[in-house]
Amino acid sequence: MKRRLMLFIPLVIFFVMGLFLWQGLKLDPRELPSALVGKPFPTFTLSTVKDESAAITENALKGQVSLVNVWATWCVACRQEHPELVRIAQESGLKIFGLNYKDTRPEAIRWLDEYMDPYQFSLFDEDGRVGLDLGVYGAPETYIVDKDGIVRYRFVGVIDRQVWLNELLPEVNKWR
Amino acid sequence: MEIGKQIAWYRINTLWFVLLIVVSIGAAFTYAPTAQATIDAFEFKNDELRTRYQDLAAVLRCPKCQNQNIIDSDAGIAADLRQQVYRLLNEGYTDDEILDFMVARYGNFVLYEPPVNSLTYLLWYGPFVLLFLAGIVVFFLLRGNRSAAQAAQQINEDDRERLNKLLNKKSD
């Protein structure tokens, strides 16, 4: 009898492994946890897209929960999510800061004129140094920063209505 | 099958099995250096810096294209990270400081060799546990085989006795 039962061990192992592998199918390997969640936004001093002489530091992000959206004119997916950002800015009154990543100023200005500007201002990170400090590996990326300037959440990819309502808004409310 | 042959057969099987394990373990420890796909026009002050640059760039993983190190990858982010490694080297950072710099920004993910901590114990020691379990299974299988072979011999002797008895009866 005991030997009989032993024969089922491979079957059990098969099902346990199958369960793990099946779960693994649902994981997105491109979704990396940010090393910065729970840590202060990296220090920086940058000009903005529209004001070359500005010198904005990380302190400008503090005071309220805000979104920091990494975008660029060469980034096709950024164009795709742009209308949703405009809508979020109008609807929720949430402050959205842009981080214009490895871009040129004239093109960035043209983009903002053409597609509306949902941002309080867009930091101009021409060489991508701040993006690197932030752990950006591809635009668009969006960070939720709390009132003390601590990074609370990172979202990689295009924000649409679904993502906003189901993923980002609850997270924003948590830190509000 | 004759008993002697049967035992020899088990022995050869065991030999193959051991050989297979040895080859697998050997393969796991073999390091295959990757070809350099990208060439940056970096000027190094000396050969030591160049070697350190190449070693670092080989163990840093591209966050965008996840199965390549930053030397192999053509992605923009990989170029940025190479540039960064180059800059930090020239600023006098040590290898560990540069790796820490990258981990602080991109997480442990950026390292091809993850650190040993409570989260990665399973990753690091799991295979050895499996190997140990496999060893136990093999041990019991081989022991089972041997007793089966002995049992086979036993039956043969019983049969021979019975055969002898039958033959004796006939001759009576």
C-alpha cells in the first residue's frame, strides 16, 4: 500500500511545478520593481523645457502628492498616453510634473504647444542624468511622489483610463 | 536474463548516470565569455582601467533588454550605463562602489549575479537541495535493484530445488 502511494509522488511534483509555472505566465518580466520606492526623489538642479534660465530642484516637487511623468518627443508611447495625462490634470487637479528625457528643447516646446501641456512644468533632462538617477530605462515612466518628496510608486508603460482608475488613482489616494 | 549479466547491466547503468551528473555539473561551472558586440570610443588612461571597465560592463545587465549585458546591448539605456561606468571609473570609484551605484538606481536586477540574502537563499541553495534529494532517490533505487537481483537469485535456487525434486521423483 505504501509503495502504491509512493508511485503518486511524480504526479504530485508535476502538479506543484505546473502550478508555479502557470503562475509564472502571468508575471511580466519587463515590470521591474523600482529601487527608489520608499526613498527620496534624487537630487537635481534642472532648467525647464519652456524656461532655459530656470534652476529647479527636487524641493519643487514637495508639498503635495504628485505625478512625475518621464516623456520625450521621440517616444511613440508617450504620444499615446498624452491625452490621458491631460484628462487627469483637468479632472483630478493632481499636479503632474514632466521630466523631458534626452530630448531637444525646440521639439519638446512644439509638442507641448501642439498636444496641450498637462504639466506644471517639464524638467529638461537633456543628457538623461536625472533619468539615470531615477532608474529610468525607457519612457514613458510615471512616478507617484508624496508630499515629502518620497517616491511611492513607479509605473512603466502607457497610462490609459484603465491603468489610471485601477492602478494609479488608488495608489495616489493612499498617499494623499 | 542471467544473473551475472543483469548485475553487469545495472553497473553500466549506474556508471552512465554518474557520468551524466558529472557532465551536468561541469557544464554549470563552465564560463562562456560573450563576444563583444558594441564598440565605444572610450579612451582609457591605462590598461587596468580598460580591463576593469570590460569586467564591470560584462556583469551589469541591461534593464531594457533583459538577456544581455550592457556590452552586448544596443539599447540607448545600455549605452548610457556604459557611459556612466566609464565616467565613474575615471572619477576614481572602486568596482564595488560602481556596482552599488547601479543597484541603488536599478535594483539588484541590474546585477547578473544576485547577492546572497534571505530573498535569494532558494535561488542560491535550491539546486544543492535538489541534488541532495536526487542523491537519496538514486541511493534507494540502486538498493532496490540489488535486493531485486538477490531475490531473482533466490527464486532460481528454489526453482532448482523443486526441479531436482521433480527429477528425482521421475527417476524413482
